[in-house]
Amino acid sequence: APRDLMILIAFACCIFTWFFFLYPQILYIRVSWRDGTVPLPPQPHPACKSSGSFLQELSDLTHLLHWPPTPGDGGNLLSSTSPQTSTYHLRGPSQASYTLGGYLEAVLVARDHQGRPKTHGGDLFRAQLLSPYLKAGVPGDIRDLENGTYLLTFPLLWAGQVQVQVRLIHSSEAVGVLRGIWRDQWATVDFTGYFRGPTGHEEIVTCNVNPLLTGEEESTCHYRDEDTGELWFCARPPTLPCDSLVGHSSGHYWNHRLGYRPLVSPQQPCRPGIPGPRPSGFYHRAVWHSLSCSGRSFSTAASVLGCLAGRIVHMMGDSTLRQWWEYLRDTVPSLKPVDLHATYHTGPLMAVETTRDIVLHWRAHSWPLRSLRTPVASLHSVARELGGLAGGPHTVVVLGLGAHFTTFPPSVFVQRLAGIRAAVAALLAREPHTLVVIKLANTGYKSVYGSDWFTLQVNRLLRAAFADLRVAFVDAWEMTSSLGLPDRIHPGRLIVRNEVNVFLSFVCPT
Ligand SMILES: *[C@@H]1O[C@H](CO)[C@@H](O)[C@H](O)[C@H]1NC(C)=O
């Protein structure tokens, strides 16, 4: 009833409701338009500029991946952060009205299971400002003050009733366990390599990113990419030689338990290299609105075709990027998939539109891909593939890696990124009109093999790797953290559609 009353009062006004996920205490905040003022997007935070070379920067991984430490043994459930006892309050005095284009700030006080305030930071919260009935949402910024309190900031970007949702993804104690996995173990999964002799005789062994994970080092087959230095190791098969490796698949997940222990519309077209504000955008009426550039909507097959006409798109990455390929295949009837007789889950996949000269490739990134058995010869190094592209205005490259690297310490991904970064830099140097788009990893993992905390760290590496190159980012992390939808590592169609629209906005900015 109070809500209806407020709506009646609030002609040309908007109402914000406000509740904590677990504590439905509701405040009503009136938000007023200031006539004639166009709300401005939040000031871009300075982009993560790398001062020296990428490798130099990554030699300081500790700085890049900084996360407040978890003191103590972290094993006491009662002293870990609890969503039941943690609360928030508005930062300033509650105002009678809030201005569209302004911010809402709140202070979150983390408490343990006994209700005692936490005295250290390191909890992973995710906060969103939502209007479910408008299909609107935006991720909130969370600043860890490292004393048990967190500053939440939400930009006010549309008119309407809004809820705040705050979720505790991992307590700092759980992050401590995850951090320990990266620190103390070299992997949480392994892989299977299939060797075949001249008579068809097969031998099957364990493979991984580190020789110590496959057996004694002296009885290991080493595979090193001459160009990029990427490494891969398999246990030496009993009789067959190392160069008879023909097949690859995922192996085992090692046993772990995580147990206790209206809008703003920026005027500039979407171009690679533009600084990315945080958040990078928000949802309104199920449409993602970029805050860094004027995103476009490609709602018809004809508009997608018009944008992609004359282009060859090379997508390389994991299954969350394959979802883009599948979305385009499914929404543009004349874009026909061609059967390349490859393993579907690793590719290569290809779709073509011959009247508009469109070719759409997708292939999985190479090791350490978790997959069904697939020919090793089909697992191409991303860096090498990039090295084989002439590039130019007709070439679009989309990279979407991350989800298969959460099962190893960051150094494994860093090494891979170093090679890919060098290959992207070389591609852009030989053909500056090549468009390179980086899809960040999305949310959705909730285990020790993949966890949102690992993914968040992987995304920091991705951003750092490409920060000073003219590439475009599609922030799939934020796009999967803004609508209060259930977490899925493979996001639903609404989100994929918006990710593809952001991508196409970079291909066809005007
Ligand atoms: C936490 O740190 C912030 C910023 O330094 C400070 O304003 C606040 O009072 C501190 N809170 C507690 C409970 O110590």
C-alpha cells in the first residue's frame, strides 16, 4: 500500500525501494528529475594503464591480484562472514529525493555467524540495483575498506522503483581456501592424452599444464610451442613415442570441498581502446545500455546481416563464446552452418552467408580445454591462429578465454596471455584496421574448480594484458551480474543477445 501511495504522489518522480537481500527492510526514496539536465555517466575511473611491458607488470602479480588477506586459520565456521548477520545502512542521512544521474551510497557492515563485526576485509560481495518490472539493472561498485566494512555505490540511471540486492558470494574465509588452492596446488583438474601407434594401438595417459602433475619429470613428454613458448605435458606412454599424441580430452576433477573452511546515452560511437567506466553499462527493459559508448540494438536478422556484411569473424575461446556463434546462427536464418565434421564442442565451427560475404568461425582455445575427446590437431594455439591472420578492415577477432583457466594458479593464464597479447599487438601493428574484441569471463561458477572469485582474478589479468592495446572489451562479468538472474556459467538468451549487441556495436559503431 505505501508503494502505491508513493507512486500516486510521484508523478514525474520516481521511487526507489531499497532492501537488503536477506533483510527485507524497505525504504522508499524519491528520485527527482532535474529538468533539462542530462544525467552524466559516472566519471571513468582511470583505465588500468600498464606503465611497462605486460610481462613486467605481471611480474608484479601480487599487486595486480591484490585481495585483502584472511587472517587466522579461516577454519572456524562461527567466525566466518555470515549473510544472516551482516547489514547495511545508507551512507548519508536518508534524503527525501535523489537525482537521476546521481549515486546511492551505502555502507555494508560484515558480521560473523555470532553477530560480531568483522575486523578485516576480503569478502566477495556482489551488489546490484534492480527494477525487475522494467528488466533494468546495474552492478554496484563495492569498495573493500579492509576493516569489515564495504562501501557500496550505485549509479542512478533510470527512473523507477528499484531494489538493491547484495549477495555474499564467498566469505573472506572461503576466499582464503580458494587462494590456498591456487597457492599450494598446481591444478584442480587433469586431462587425458591419447597416443596412437602405426598399427592403431592406443595408449592413454594423463596430461596437464605442469610436468610434476603427470608423473616423474624425466618420464614426461614435453610439448612446447616454438613461437609462443606455451607448454603442455603428458606422462610418457609405456611404449609409444611422444610425437604420437593424437587425442585430447578432459580427465578428472580432483577432490576438493569448499567446506568450511532513460537514460544515459553516451554520444561517442563504440570504438576499441575507449576507456571503460565502471560499471560499463546497465540493463533497462531487458536492453544493456553501455555507459562508455552509444551501443546499438540489432534486433532484426537484416540489421545483423547489414552489420556483418563483408566480414570474416574469428571467434576463439570457450563455450561461453560459442554461445555468441550459436545465437547468430539461430537468429539469422540465412547464416548457414557448414558441417566441417569436427567435434562440435571444440570446433572448428563455421557459418556462412554467401550473398553478403559473411563467414563466422568459432574454435575452442587450446589446452587446458576441458572437453570430450577431440583430435589434438584441431586444438590450435590462439596465438598461432592470430599469427596466421593477415587482418584488415574485413577481419574481426573475438577472444573469450578464462573459464578453463580457473583450475590453475594465475601464472598459467599469465603465460598464455603473454603469447596472445604479443600476437594481438603484432596483428594490430600489421593491420591497424583489424577489430579485436575481448569477451571477459562471466559469472556463474560456484565451486573450487571455478568460482566467481577465481573468475574475477582472471578478468583482472585479461584487462591488464590488453589495457594498452586498441581492443574492445565486452564485460560479460557485469552483464551477468546485473539482472538478479540465477547464476549460470552459460548465461541465458537475454544476456547472450545483449552481449552480441555490444559486440556488433563495436563492429558497426554508426
Ligand atoms: C573503516 O574504514 C573506514 C575508512 O578508513 C572508516 O571511515 C571507518 O570508520 C572504519 N570502520 C570501522 C568499523 O573501523
